[in-house]
Amino acid sequence: MNIPSQILTLLVGIVVTLVSLWYGQNHGLLPIAASEEAPLVDKLFNAMMTISTGLFLIVEGIIIISVIRFRRRPDDNTDGPPVHGNIPLEILWTAIPAVIVLGISIYSFEVYSQMGGISPMDHSVAHVKSDKHFARMPGAAIAATLTDTENRNQQLQEEALDDPATALNRKELPQKRDSEGLGVTSPRIGPTPDKEGQAPEYVINVTGLQFAWLFSYPDTNVTTGELHLPIGREVKLNISANDVIHAFWVPEFRLKQDAVPGRQSELRFTPNKVGEYPVICAELCGAYHGVMKTKVIVETREDYDKWMGEQQEVARNEALNQSVAVNPVELSNAEFLAPYASEMGVTTESLHHLHNH
């Protein structure tokens, strides 16, 4: 039975569409979604997988059919028919990818905006000064301004390097300041539209260095090598680096942000699943880049408060031990000080001589 080509094409199109839709939603390529922002990225990824699967089936199907149908037959040494360009077909296969790319671009921009990448209330985006001199600045003046900006960024980097931990306990970080007249100095993913104008519940400073991550909790004197977060609470990370460019990436959160020396990136999100998730550096930062890993631990509010209390107690004890010499056992003053007196060359005779004078 010969099936008309129109009906056959329709049936093939239906099958390809159904297979693409199914696989686009059931590919299983993504890890668990552990933040409130993750579903936005997952929907975009699923849409791209659906389109990619359909295009793959169509292109590979045409190739396979062509190989079988138009293969050279035995004892057939004739030339193939001269086939010239098909203008409508060329327009079609140019227009369809263009529409697909444009659609994905618009959808991606919308997802980025919903995640807080573009904030209508953030006036720190690049604006040009309104004065006429700046608006009509000649090339030499623009170059001079760019040079000043580079020098200023170098100064900020040097200030950030003063402290091995990038001085992240300061309330006013030099990295947070924007370049005058030329926009922000580093990327930000701010609050989602529904949380616009609200302060984050937790602020944590993140430092990338070769080859580890440091997490500092302001106003607590706590600095750790792993990130602890309470579930269901919006978190803001102030991210910087003290040597080279790193990238803070948690696949389960679907978030990644660069850590740039001398600058501060920002990342806001809300974890929503209890668990331990890897923190990975996504920039080639040196010979041991592959081992620059730690973990983020999302826990209940009670467990987080308990952990923070324990860390603060440890921090207080460390500060006390560094400032006070503690007598570990019940020793007399002479017995306790004997090792130190010996190191300084103090003898019984010298003490007796001092006592007589």
C-alpha cells in the first residue's frame, strides 16, 4: 500500500514531535534542583532539549534515508542527476534556525531577568554622565578615562590583597564600589522581582583563592571552608578572589558567578532542599584547579543555629587562647614558668642577684 507523501510526512512529524516532547521532559541529565531559582533554568534547559531532540531526529533521519535510498546500485556507473540550488528550501532552512535562536534568546533573557540578573530598580547599570563635555568626549579623553578605571581597579585589587582572607569582614568592601560613569565593575544576580527592595536574610562573604574557598559570616567572627545555609532563607553571597579569576558554581542551585580579584560579584538565591551539594570552581585557575572543591550544606534553621553557635564558641576560644597563656594543669608559678625562663636564659642565681638588689 502506497501512503501519500503528505500523510507520511504528517505522521513522521507527529512521531518526531511526541518523541521530542517526551525526551525533553525526561532526559534525566540535570542533578536535583535545590533552590527556588532552579526550576526556571530547568524549564529553559528542557525547552532547549526538546528542540534539539527534534532537530537531531530530523537531520539524522534524512541522512539515514538518503544513504539507503540514494546509495549506488550494483553495476551503476552513471553520474548522478545535476541538482541546482532550491531557493525556497534554502530560505526555509535559514529562517527556521533563525526563529529558533531568536526564541531561545528571548526566553533565556526572560529567565535571567526573573532570577534577578536584570533588575529594573538597579540604577548601577552603565550610564553616561549627562554633562556635555562627557557626552562629547573625544577619543583621547575616553582612553584616559578607561586608563583611570584600570588603575583604580588595580588599586582595589591591592587593597583586597592586604588581608589573606581578602578583608571580607569589612562592612564597606572596596570591591562593591562602581566605576564612576562607566557602570558596574562586576556582575550581579540580584533579587527576584517578587523580592525587589527587600534585604536578604543572610549575607555571606565568599573568597576564592588557589585552591580553596573561604566563607565568612559577618558580625560572627566565623570563617569556614564549607558553606552552611538555612533552608528556605534568601542568601546573598558577596564573592571575590585574592589571586586569579575563579567561578563559584553549585550545579544543584543552577547558579554560577565569577570571583574576580579586586572586585565583588553578587549572587542571591534561596535554597529549598536539605542536603549536601558540591561547590566547584568553574574557571581554570591553576595547576590544582580540579581539586578546588568544597560543599554547601543546607540544613534546617534549628540545625543551622546550632552549628553557628558551635562555630562562634570555637572562635571565642581560639581568640582567648591566642591572647592569654593558659596553665593547662595545676602547677606552681615556678614550675609553669620554668620552661620559658630556661629559653630566655634566666637562672636561679640571676633571680637571686636581682632579688638582693
